[in-house]
Amino acid sequence: MPEQSGPALAFDGVTKRYPGGVVAVDDVSLAIAGGSFVALVGTSGSGKSTLLKTVNRLIDPDAGRITIAGADVAAEPAPHLRRRIGYVFQNTGLFAHMTVGENIAIGLRLAGAAPAERRARVDELLALVELPGEVANRLPDALSGGQRQRVGVARALATRPRLMLMDEPFGALDPVTRASLGEAIRGLHDRLALTTVMVTHDMAEAMLLADRVLVMAQGRIVADATPAALMRGEAGAEAEALAAVPREQAHRLARLERA
Amino acid sequence: MTEAFARVPELLAAHVLLAFAALALGLAIALPLAVVSARRPAVARVTLGIASLVQTIPALALLALFYPLLLSLSALLGGAIPALGFLPALLALTLYALLPILRNGVTGLVGLDPAVIEAADGVGMTPWQKLRLVEAPLVAPVLMAGIRTAAVWTIGAATLSTTVGAASLGDLIFAGLQTQNWNLVLAGCIASAALAMAVDMLLASAEHGLRARRPWRAWASLALLGAALLVSVAPKLSPGADVVTVGAKGFSEQYILARLIGNRLETAGYRVRYREGLGSAVAFDALANGDIDVYVDYSGTLWTNQMQRTDVPPRAAIVAGVRDWARETRGVRTLGTLGFENAYAFAMREADAEKLEVRTLSDLSRVAPNLAFGTDVEFLERPEWRAVRDAYGLRFASQTPYHPTFMYRALASGRADVIPAFSSDGRIAADRLRVLADPKGAIPGYDALLLLAPARADDARFSAALAPLIGRIPVEAMREANYRVDRDAGKQSPAAAARWLAARIGLSEAAPAR
């Protein structure tokens, strides 16, 4: 279906310091190919969320620049930039005073789309995230955590962005919901040919969903490998520390199956 | 009671107009301030600090403070700003309305879920879109609670605006308090409480509509409030007959004379409004500024307070001096004297005066250190008191101000031994008081003067309607009329006493009643 893949993304010497001297992102340079699904993994405070938010300028870096398909993100007003980027984060941030349908259509409303067009798109998006059409008229509070996160994804996709940023998108969900939503998102990534950057602290999730896994520690990229390389333990010491646990768990689960 | 409620519609309309205008202005100021304060904690500390400080000032004092403030501002700008009436009341009430709106607005904005704000930014809202689409609707219920508080406070405090010459339901309360007409006080209280409750209920309904996502309900409530405002404004917009405002200070004689003047003007075809309960210092300026068209003041009051004179020439010289000064400096016309004097008359209980052998103020200075002095609220601040005190060396054991009516009660009950009574007061004879002579002539004459605002000074029809009152009211008639209002048993309203007085001096067809 999709004619071409999502845009390439590049970081060039990006640095962010917080007041008090903490360096959250330390001179990161990085290229992400268009159409790839990249997981950014690290412990709390490693700088992975900060790095992600420099892309849609929820955080402005102190030094360096970020380009999307070669264009500097600082070249246009932040609201305009953000309307072309899908953004999903842990707390979802659904607007409690709007119905699910109004939440999903908010980006279209900002873009000046007519109500009829918005309604049609909401139905389409609800189907895309595998929610029944009648939830459109409900308030977010009436949904389960997993359903709310699906609505968050639908809202992020409403304006047909080619780049998706996800900050711990499954953080607050139970394992079963996590797994099904993860698969759904990977499916959407492939069908819509997006470029996706997902921040997570869960290495197993990263290895299962992403094409490429970046490990961050103390504001730097300390490992950059494919899931297969991580599985083989070829990605260096820092990556190995995170990858060893899920790999060992996978082996034990496999033994249980054979027993 | 019916008579007490007769003036409610007119005053209710003025009350609604004043309170709603203050609330609207308060909203216009507080809402942007709340948004800025929520974004910058340093600004919030300043704005909330100032708003809280304003709230600690008693409403009555806040209203009173705006009078000198506007007066000096007006002087700076060449007299363009009215220091009395609607404007000072509006400004004071607006300040009063700020705090609850500002506080709830800031609290609501600061307390919003950060995730929601991040989401609003994330979907690409501009700061204005974020405010309109996300922050405002989410804060609306909390904000509405603040607006309700502000509305109830403003409607309550608006009753005090009577003291700066703005018409409100407080006119009834103050007039009732002065004349001890509790029906009037009740009418004013019931009407303003009912107004406050009705507005609170409508705003509550609007708030409920917002919470329940039923915008029509919120709009219906606001539409009803808007309709109330329209009804209040309508009489002001209709080009009716020439409307005249008759002023009165806050005691019975003034209320009676205002009605007497008003009745004559109505007979002459004018539409008449009353602005009652004006402070002594405020009344003359109100006339000079055209806030009121006509009222009665006393030569000695203007001589000492407005002209700042300390010498005490004969009565006729004071009247002439005041007349020339008023005309030349403020354009106010003195139509003439009504024929009686309402001077300060130091009075004691007859039995006490007899026992202590006090006949004059000189005698009084001998025994004063053992006596309690009860006065009206303003006497101790007036230059006349300083003149008398210094001329006779008066020094009392205690000095207590009362409302004029309660001053007589204090004397009768023994809580005060000496009072500065009014020579036209019917209670001097009725309460068997001895009036002390003033051998040194320290107290000036207080001839009642009929004063016209500059705009009415050359209005022949206007002065013709009032001319028959000149020289027509002997002090005995005024005393009797005052006593009809002030006495405890068979108390009459000032309007009834005015009708009686008109008949007594031969200016009406009706026979003297009762």
C-alpha cells in the first residue's frame, strides 16, 4: 500500500544540560534510516526520553541539530513541526473533557478539517487500532488502560505522520496488553511504512519489535546493534548487561517447553 | 412593609448593574492575570499577594479610599473623572472580585495533569489553542466556583456603595438604620440576599452544564443573567422625562427634606431619583460634580468643612459667605434658606444639668472630665468640634461615636452624659434635654440652604418648582416632622413625614395627618 517509506532522521552533536549541571544528552550524533523501527533502550536517567523529545522539540537542545529528511527541526514554528510527527507517551494524555472521537480528531481539527472528514477518519483510525467504532462517543475515563493507549496511538496517526515517536508507550500496561499492543504497533509501522523511534527500558520488548536497538547510558549511545546481534551477545558490555536477562529468561522458558 | 419594598425594583436594577459591571471588569482583569500567573510563579506571588491584601481591607474602607484617590486623580486630569457615584463603587468592587477568580484560576491551571499539557503540545497546539481547547475547558469548573464566590461577595459588598453615592439596595439598609425603620433594612437585606442567591444558582447551573458537557445549559444560565442585566440597563437607555437626582445625607431630616423637594419636582413634571445616605464630606462634591441635582446643606457645615474657615461671624454673614463662595468656586447656586437652623446644640439630661448646675458650655468645661461624651460618627472629626473644644477647654472622661439615632438612646440610657444634638431635632423636647448656651459664640450658624447643581443653576422651571420652599419651614415644623420619623411609637416613613410637613407649611392640598 504505502508508496514510500518514512523520513530519515539524523542527530548531529546534540547536547542537553539541565540546570544544576546534569548532562542528559551528551554530544549524540546518530543517523536513522527512513522506514526503520528503532528502539532506544536504557535505564531511568540515561537520557533516552530527552533525546527523543528533541525531535519534536518538546525539549530544545543546548547544542547540535536534528534533521528530519534533511530539514532542520528548528527551521519552523514548533507547533507546525509537531503536527507532522506522531507522538505517543506513557501517560497517554487524553483530553478528559473530549470524547474519544474528539481526542482522535484533534490534530485534524487543528489542521482545519471539516467535521464530516474528521468523523470518517476517526472511524478509520478506530478500526486501525482495533477498537469498536462506538467508543468514539465515549469519554476517555470510560476506557481501560489498554484501550486508552490504543486511542493515543490513533490520535498520533490521525494526521498521517510519516514519523512516529513513542516514549514508553506500554509502560503502564499489563503484560498481555503490552504484547498485543506491541504487535499492533509493529504491524502499523510496516503497513504505513513509518519511521518509528520507540523509547523503552524493556530490552525484551525492544528486541522483539525493533529492527535496530540503541542502548543509552549517561547521555551517550553506548551500543548500536540488531536484535539478532544482541541475542548472540555481540553488542558490547553495556548492551550485554541489559540483554543477558531476557536472553537467559528466553532460554529457561524454552527448556520448560521441552521438559 | 409594602412601602419599604416600593423602591426595591429601581434600586435592584442599580444594584444589578453595579455588581455585574464590577464582576465583568473583575473577570476581564483576573482571567489574563491568572493565565500569566500560572505560567510564572514569580508573577503569581505578586498578583495573589496583592489580591489577598485587598481582600483584607474592609469593603467599606476600600470604597471610602477610592473617593480621595479619584478626587486627586481628577484634579490631575482637570476634573474629568467623577470621584463619586458609580465609578468609585465599580473600582472598589472590581478589586474585591479579583481574588477568588484569580486564585481559583491559578490553582486550576497549575493543578492540570502535566501529561495533558504534554499531549496538547505534542499534537501541535499553539499556546493560544492549548489555552482555548484544553486548559480553559478543564479549568472551567474550578474557575466557575471562584466566579460564584466573587459574584456573591460583590453583590453583598455593593450594598456599601451607598456611602460613596452609588445607588444600590444599600440605600434601603442605610436609610432604615438611620431612621430605625427596620422594614427598610429588611427589604434591602432580603432583596440583596435574594439577588445573590439567584445569581449563585444560575452560575451553579452554568457550572453544572459545563461539567456535564451540556453547553446549552451553561448558555441558558448565562443568557438569563444577561437578560437581568438588560432589564437593569433598559430604564437608563429609554429617553424618558428629565430625570432629577435629589441627594440626602444620612439622617432623618435630610430624608424628609429630600422627599419634600422630590414631591415638588414630580408635581412640576420631573422624574425624580433619590441618592440618600451620602456622607457629609461627599454630598457637596456630589452636587458640584452634578451627580446629584439638588440637596439641603447647612451654612455652618460648608463654612467650616468646605471653606475651612475658623472664624464665626453672625448667621447672615455665614449664609452670604457660603452663597458667594459656592457660586464662584464650584458654580453651585444657593436658592435660599429654608427658614430654620439645624445647629449643633450641646445637650444634657435636664435632671443632671440641674444637679451639676450646668447652663452653658463654660459651666460644662468645669464638670466635663467626669462625663461621657457621645457623638454622631463624624462630629469628633469636624472642625466645629475642635473650635468648641478649644474655646471652652472641653475635656471629657470618654468620647464615643454613635449613629445619630443611637446617640440620643445613649444619652437617655446614661451611657453618654453630653451629646452634640441638633437644634431642629424633635427629641430635644421629647427627651427633656437641656441645651447648653454658647456664650463665646464658638458654634457657627447652621441655616438650612437649598443648593442647586451647576447644571440646574439657571434652570428657571427647576428653581420655580422649589422657590416656594424658601423661608417657609419654621424650626418647630421641622422638629415635629423629624420627630414623626425618629420617635419609637407610631413611627412614620420620611415620605409620610414629608407629606405631613408639606401640609403643615401650606404647600399641599392634603390636611395635616395624625
